Amino acid sequence: MRRFSDDIIQLDRGRLRPLAERDLADITAACNDDAIRAWLPIPVPYSEDDARAFALDHAPKQLKSGAGIERAIESEGRLCGVIGLNTTDWSVGVTEAGYWLAPWGRGKGLMTTALMAMTDYAFRQGLQRVEVHVATGNLASLGVALRAGYRIDGTLRRKGRTHGGLVDLLALSRLNDDPPL
């Protein structure tokens, strides 16, 4: 069975590391932010128990099973967001990146840097395609993907769900042989 290596990935202004108990308060606070809740079908209100289940149960199971990897985006010693690779199909070399950034981490280019690093990491793990699916109205996440070198492949009609109901998703991708940025 293939699975991701449990690496810490260094960034210019931080690192991508495993989620930990010390992150629970920051995850809880971030996931109660209106900008995050608008696009993710997460519990409302988001509790520390929800954060614990995600960070200390779901994330380790994803890594162990080979289905994905979740990483804290840490900058200046604090969790500023989460980025992960999910729904990984090792047989065809495809995975999907997902991400969110806390209010205190926004406006610094941190997520674009994190997505570029996570994409490069996926390619080093032997994958050949990384996809990002973004709700059509989520301009912040779309901008991150475009700045990270992703190309729009098309629209997946009613493929996603938010608290407002079903939404169309823009499908974007980067291939391991795309020109470097």
C-alpha cells in the first residue's frame, strides 16, 4: 500500500507540519470564521471536539490509510491554516489539494506558498496530477490556485456542497511536467 511520507515541509516564512493538540484552539477559532464557513460544509458552531476529531483522529487515519495527508500551516510559531491532499488514487497518480487560512494568516501570500510547496511534495511522492476544486464564487481560493500555477480544466456542475446548498466547482490542476513557475 502506498502512502505519503510524514515529512515536515519548510517554507520561506514557516512550515507545513503534522497537526497537534496545541493547534485545537486555533483550528476551532478559524473554523468559526464566516469566510471559512461560507465555503466549507463544516459544523456550525465548530467546537474544540470537532477540531480534535479532525486533527487527532481523521488526519492520522488519512495518512495511515494512504488516502491523504493533512498539514498545519505554521508561521511565526502559530497555526495559520491547514492544507491537505485527499482522495488520493495512487494507481493513476492523482490527488486533490484542499486548504483554508485563518483570518490572522491572510494577506501575506502564505497560502499560495503552502499550495506550491504541497504540490511539489505530491510530485516528489510520485503523483503526476494534483487537482483543486473551488466553489465558483470563492475568489480567494481561486486566486491562490491560479497564483500557484494551476490551470482551470472546467466546471463541475453541482459537485460541491456548502451550508447554502449545492454549488458548482471549478476544477483546476497542475501536472508534474507542467513548466515550473
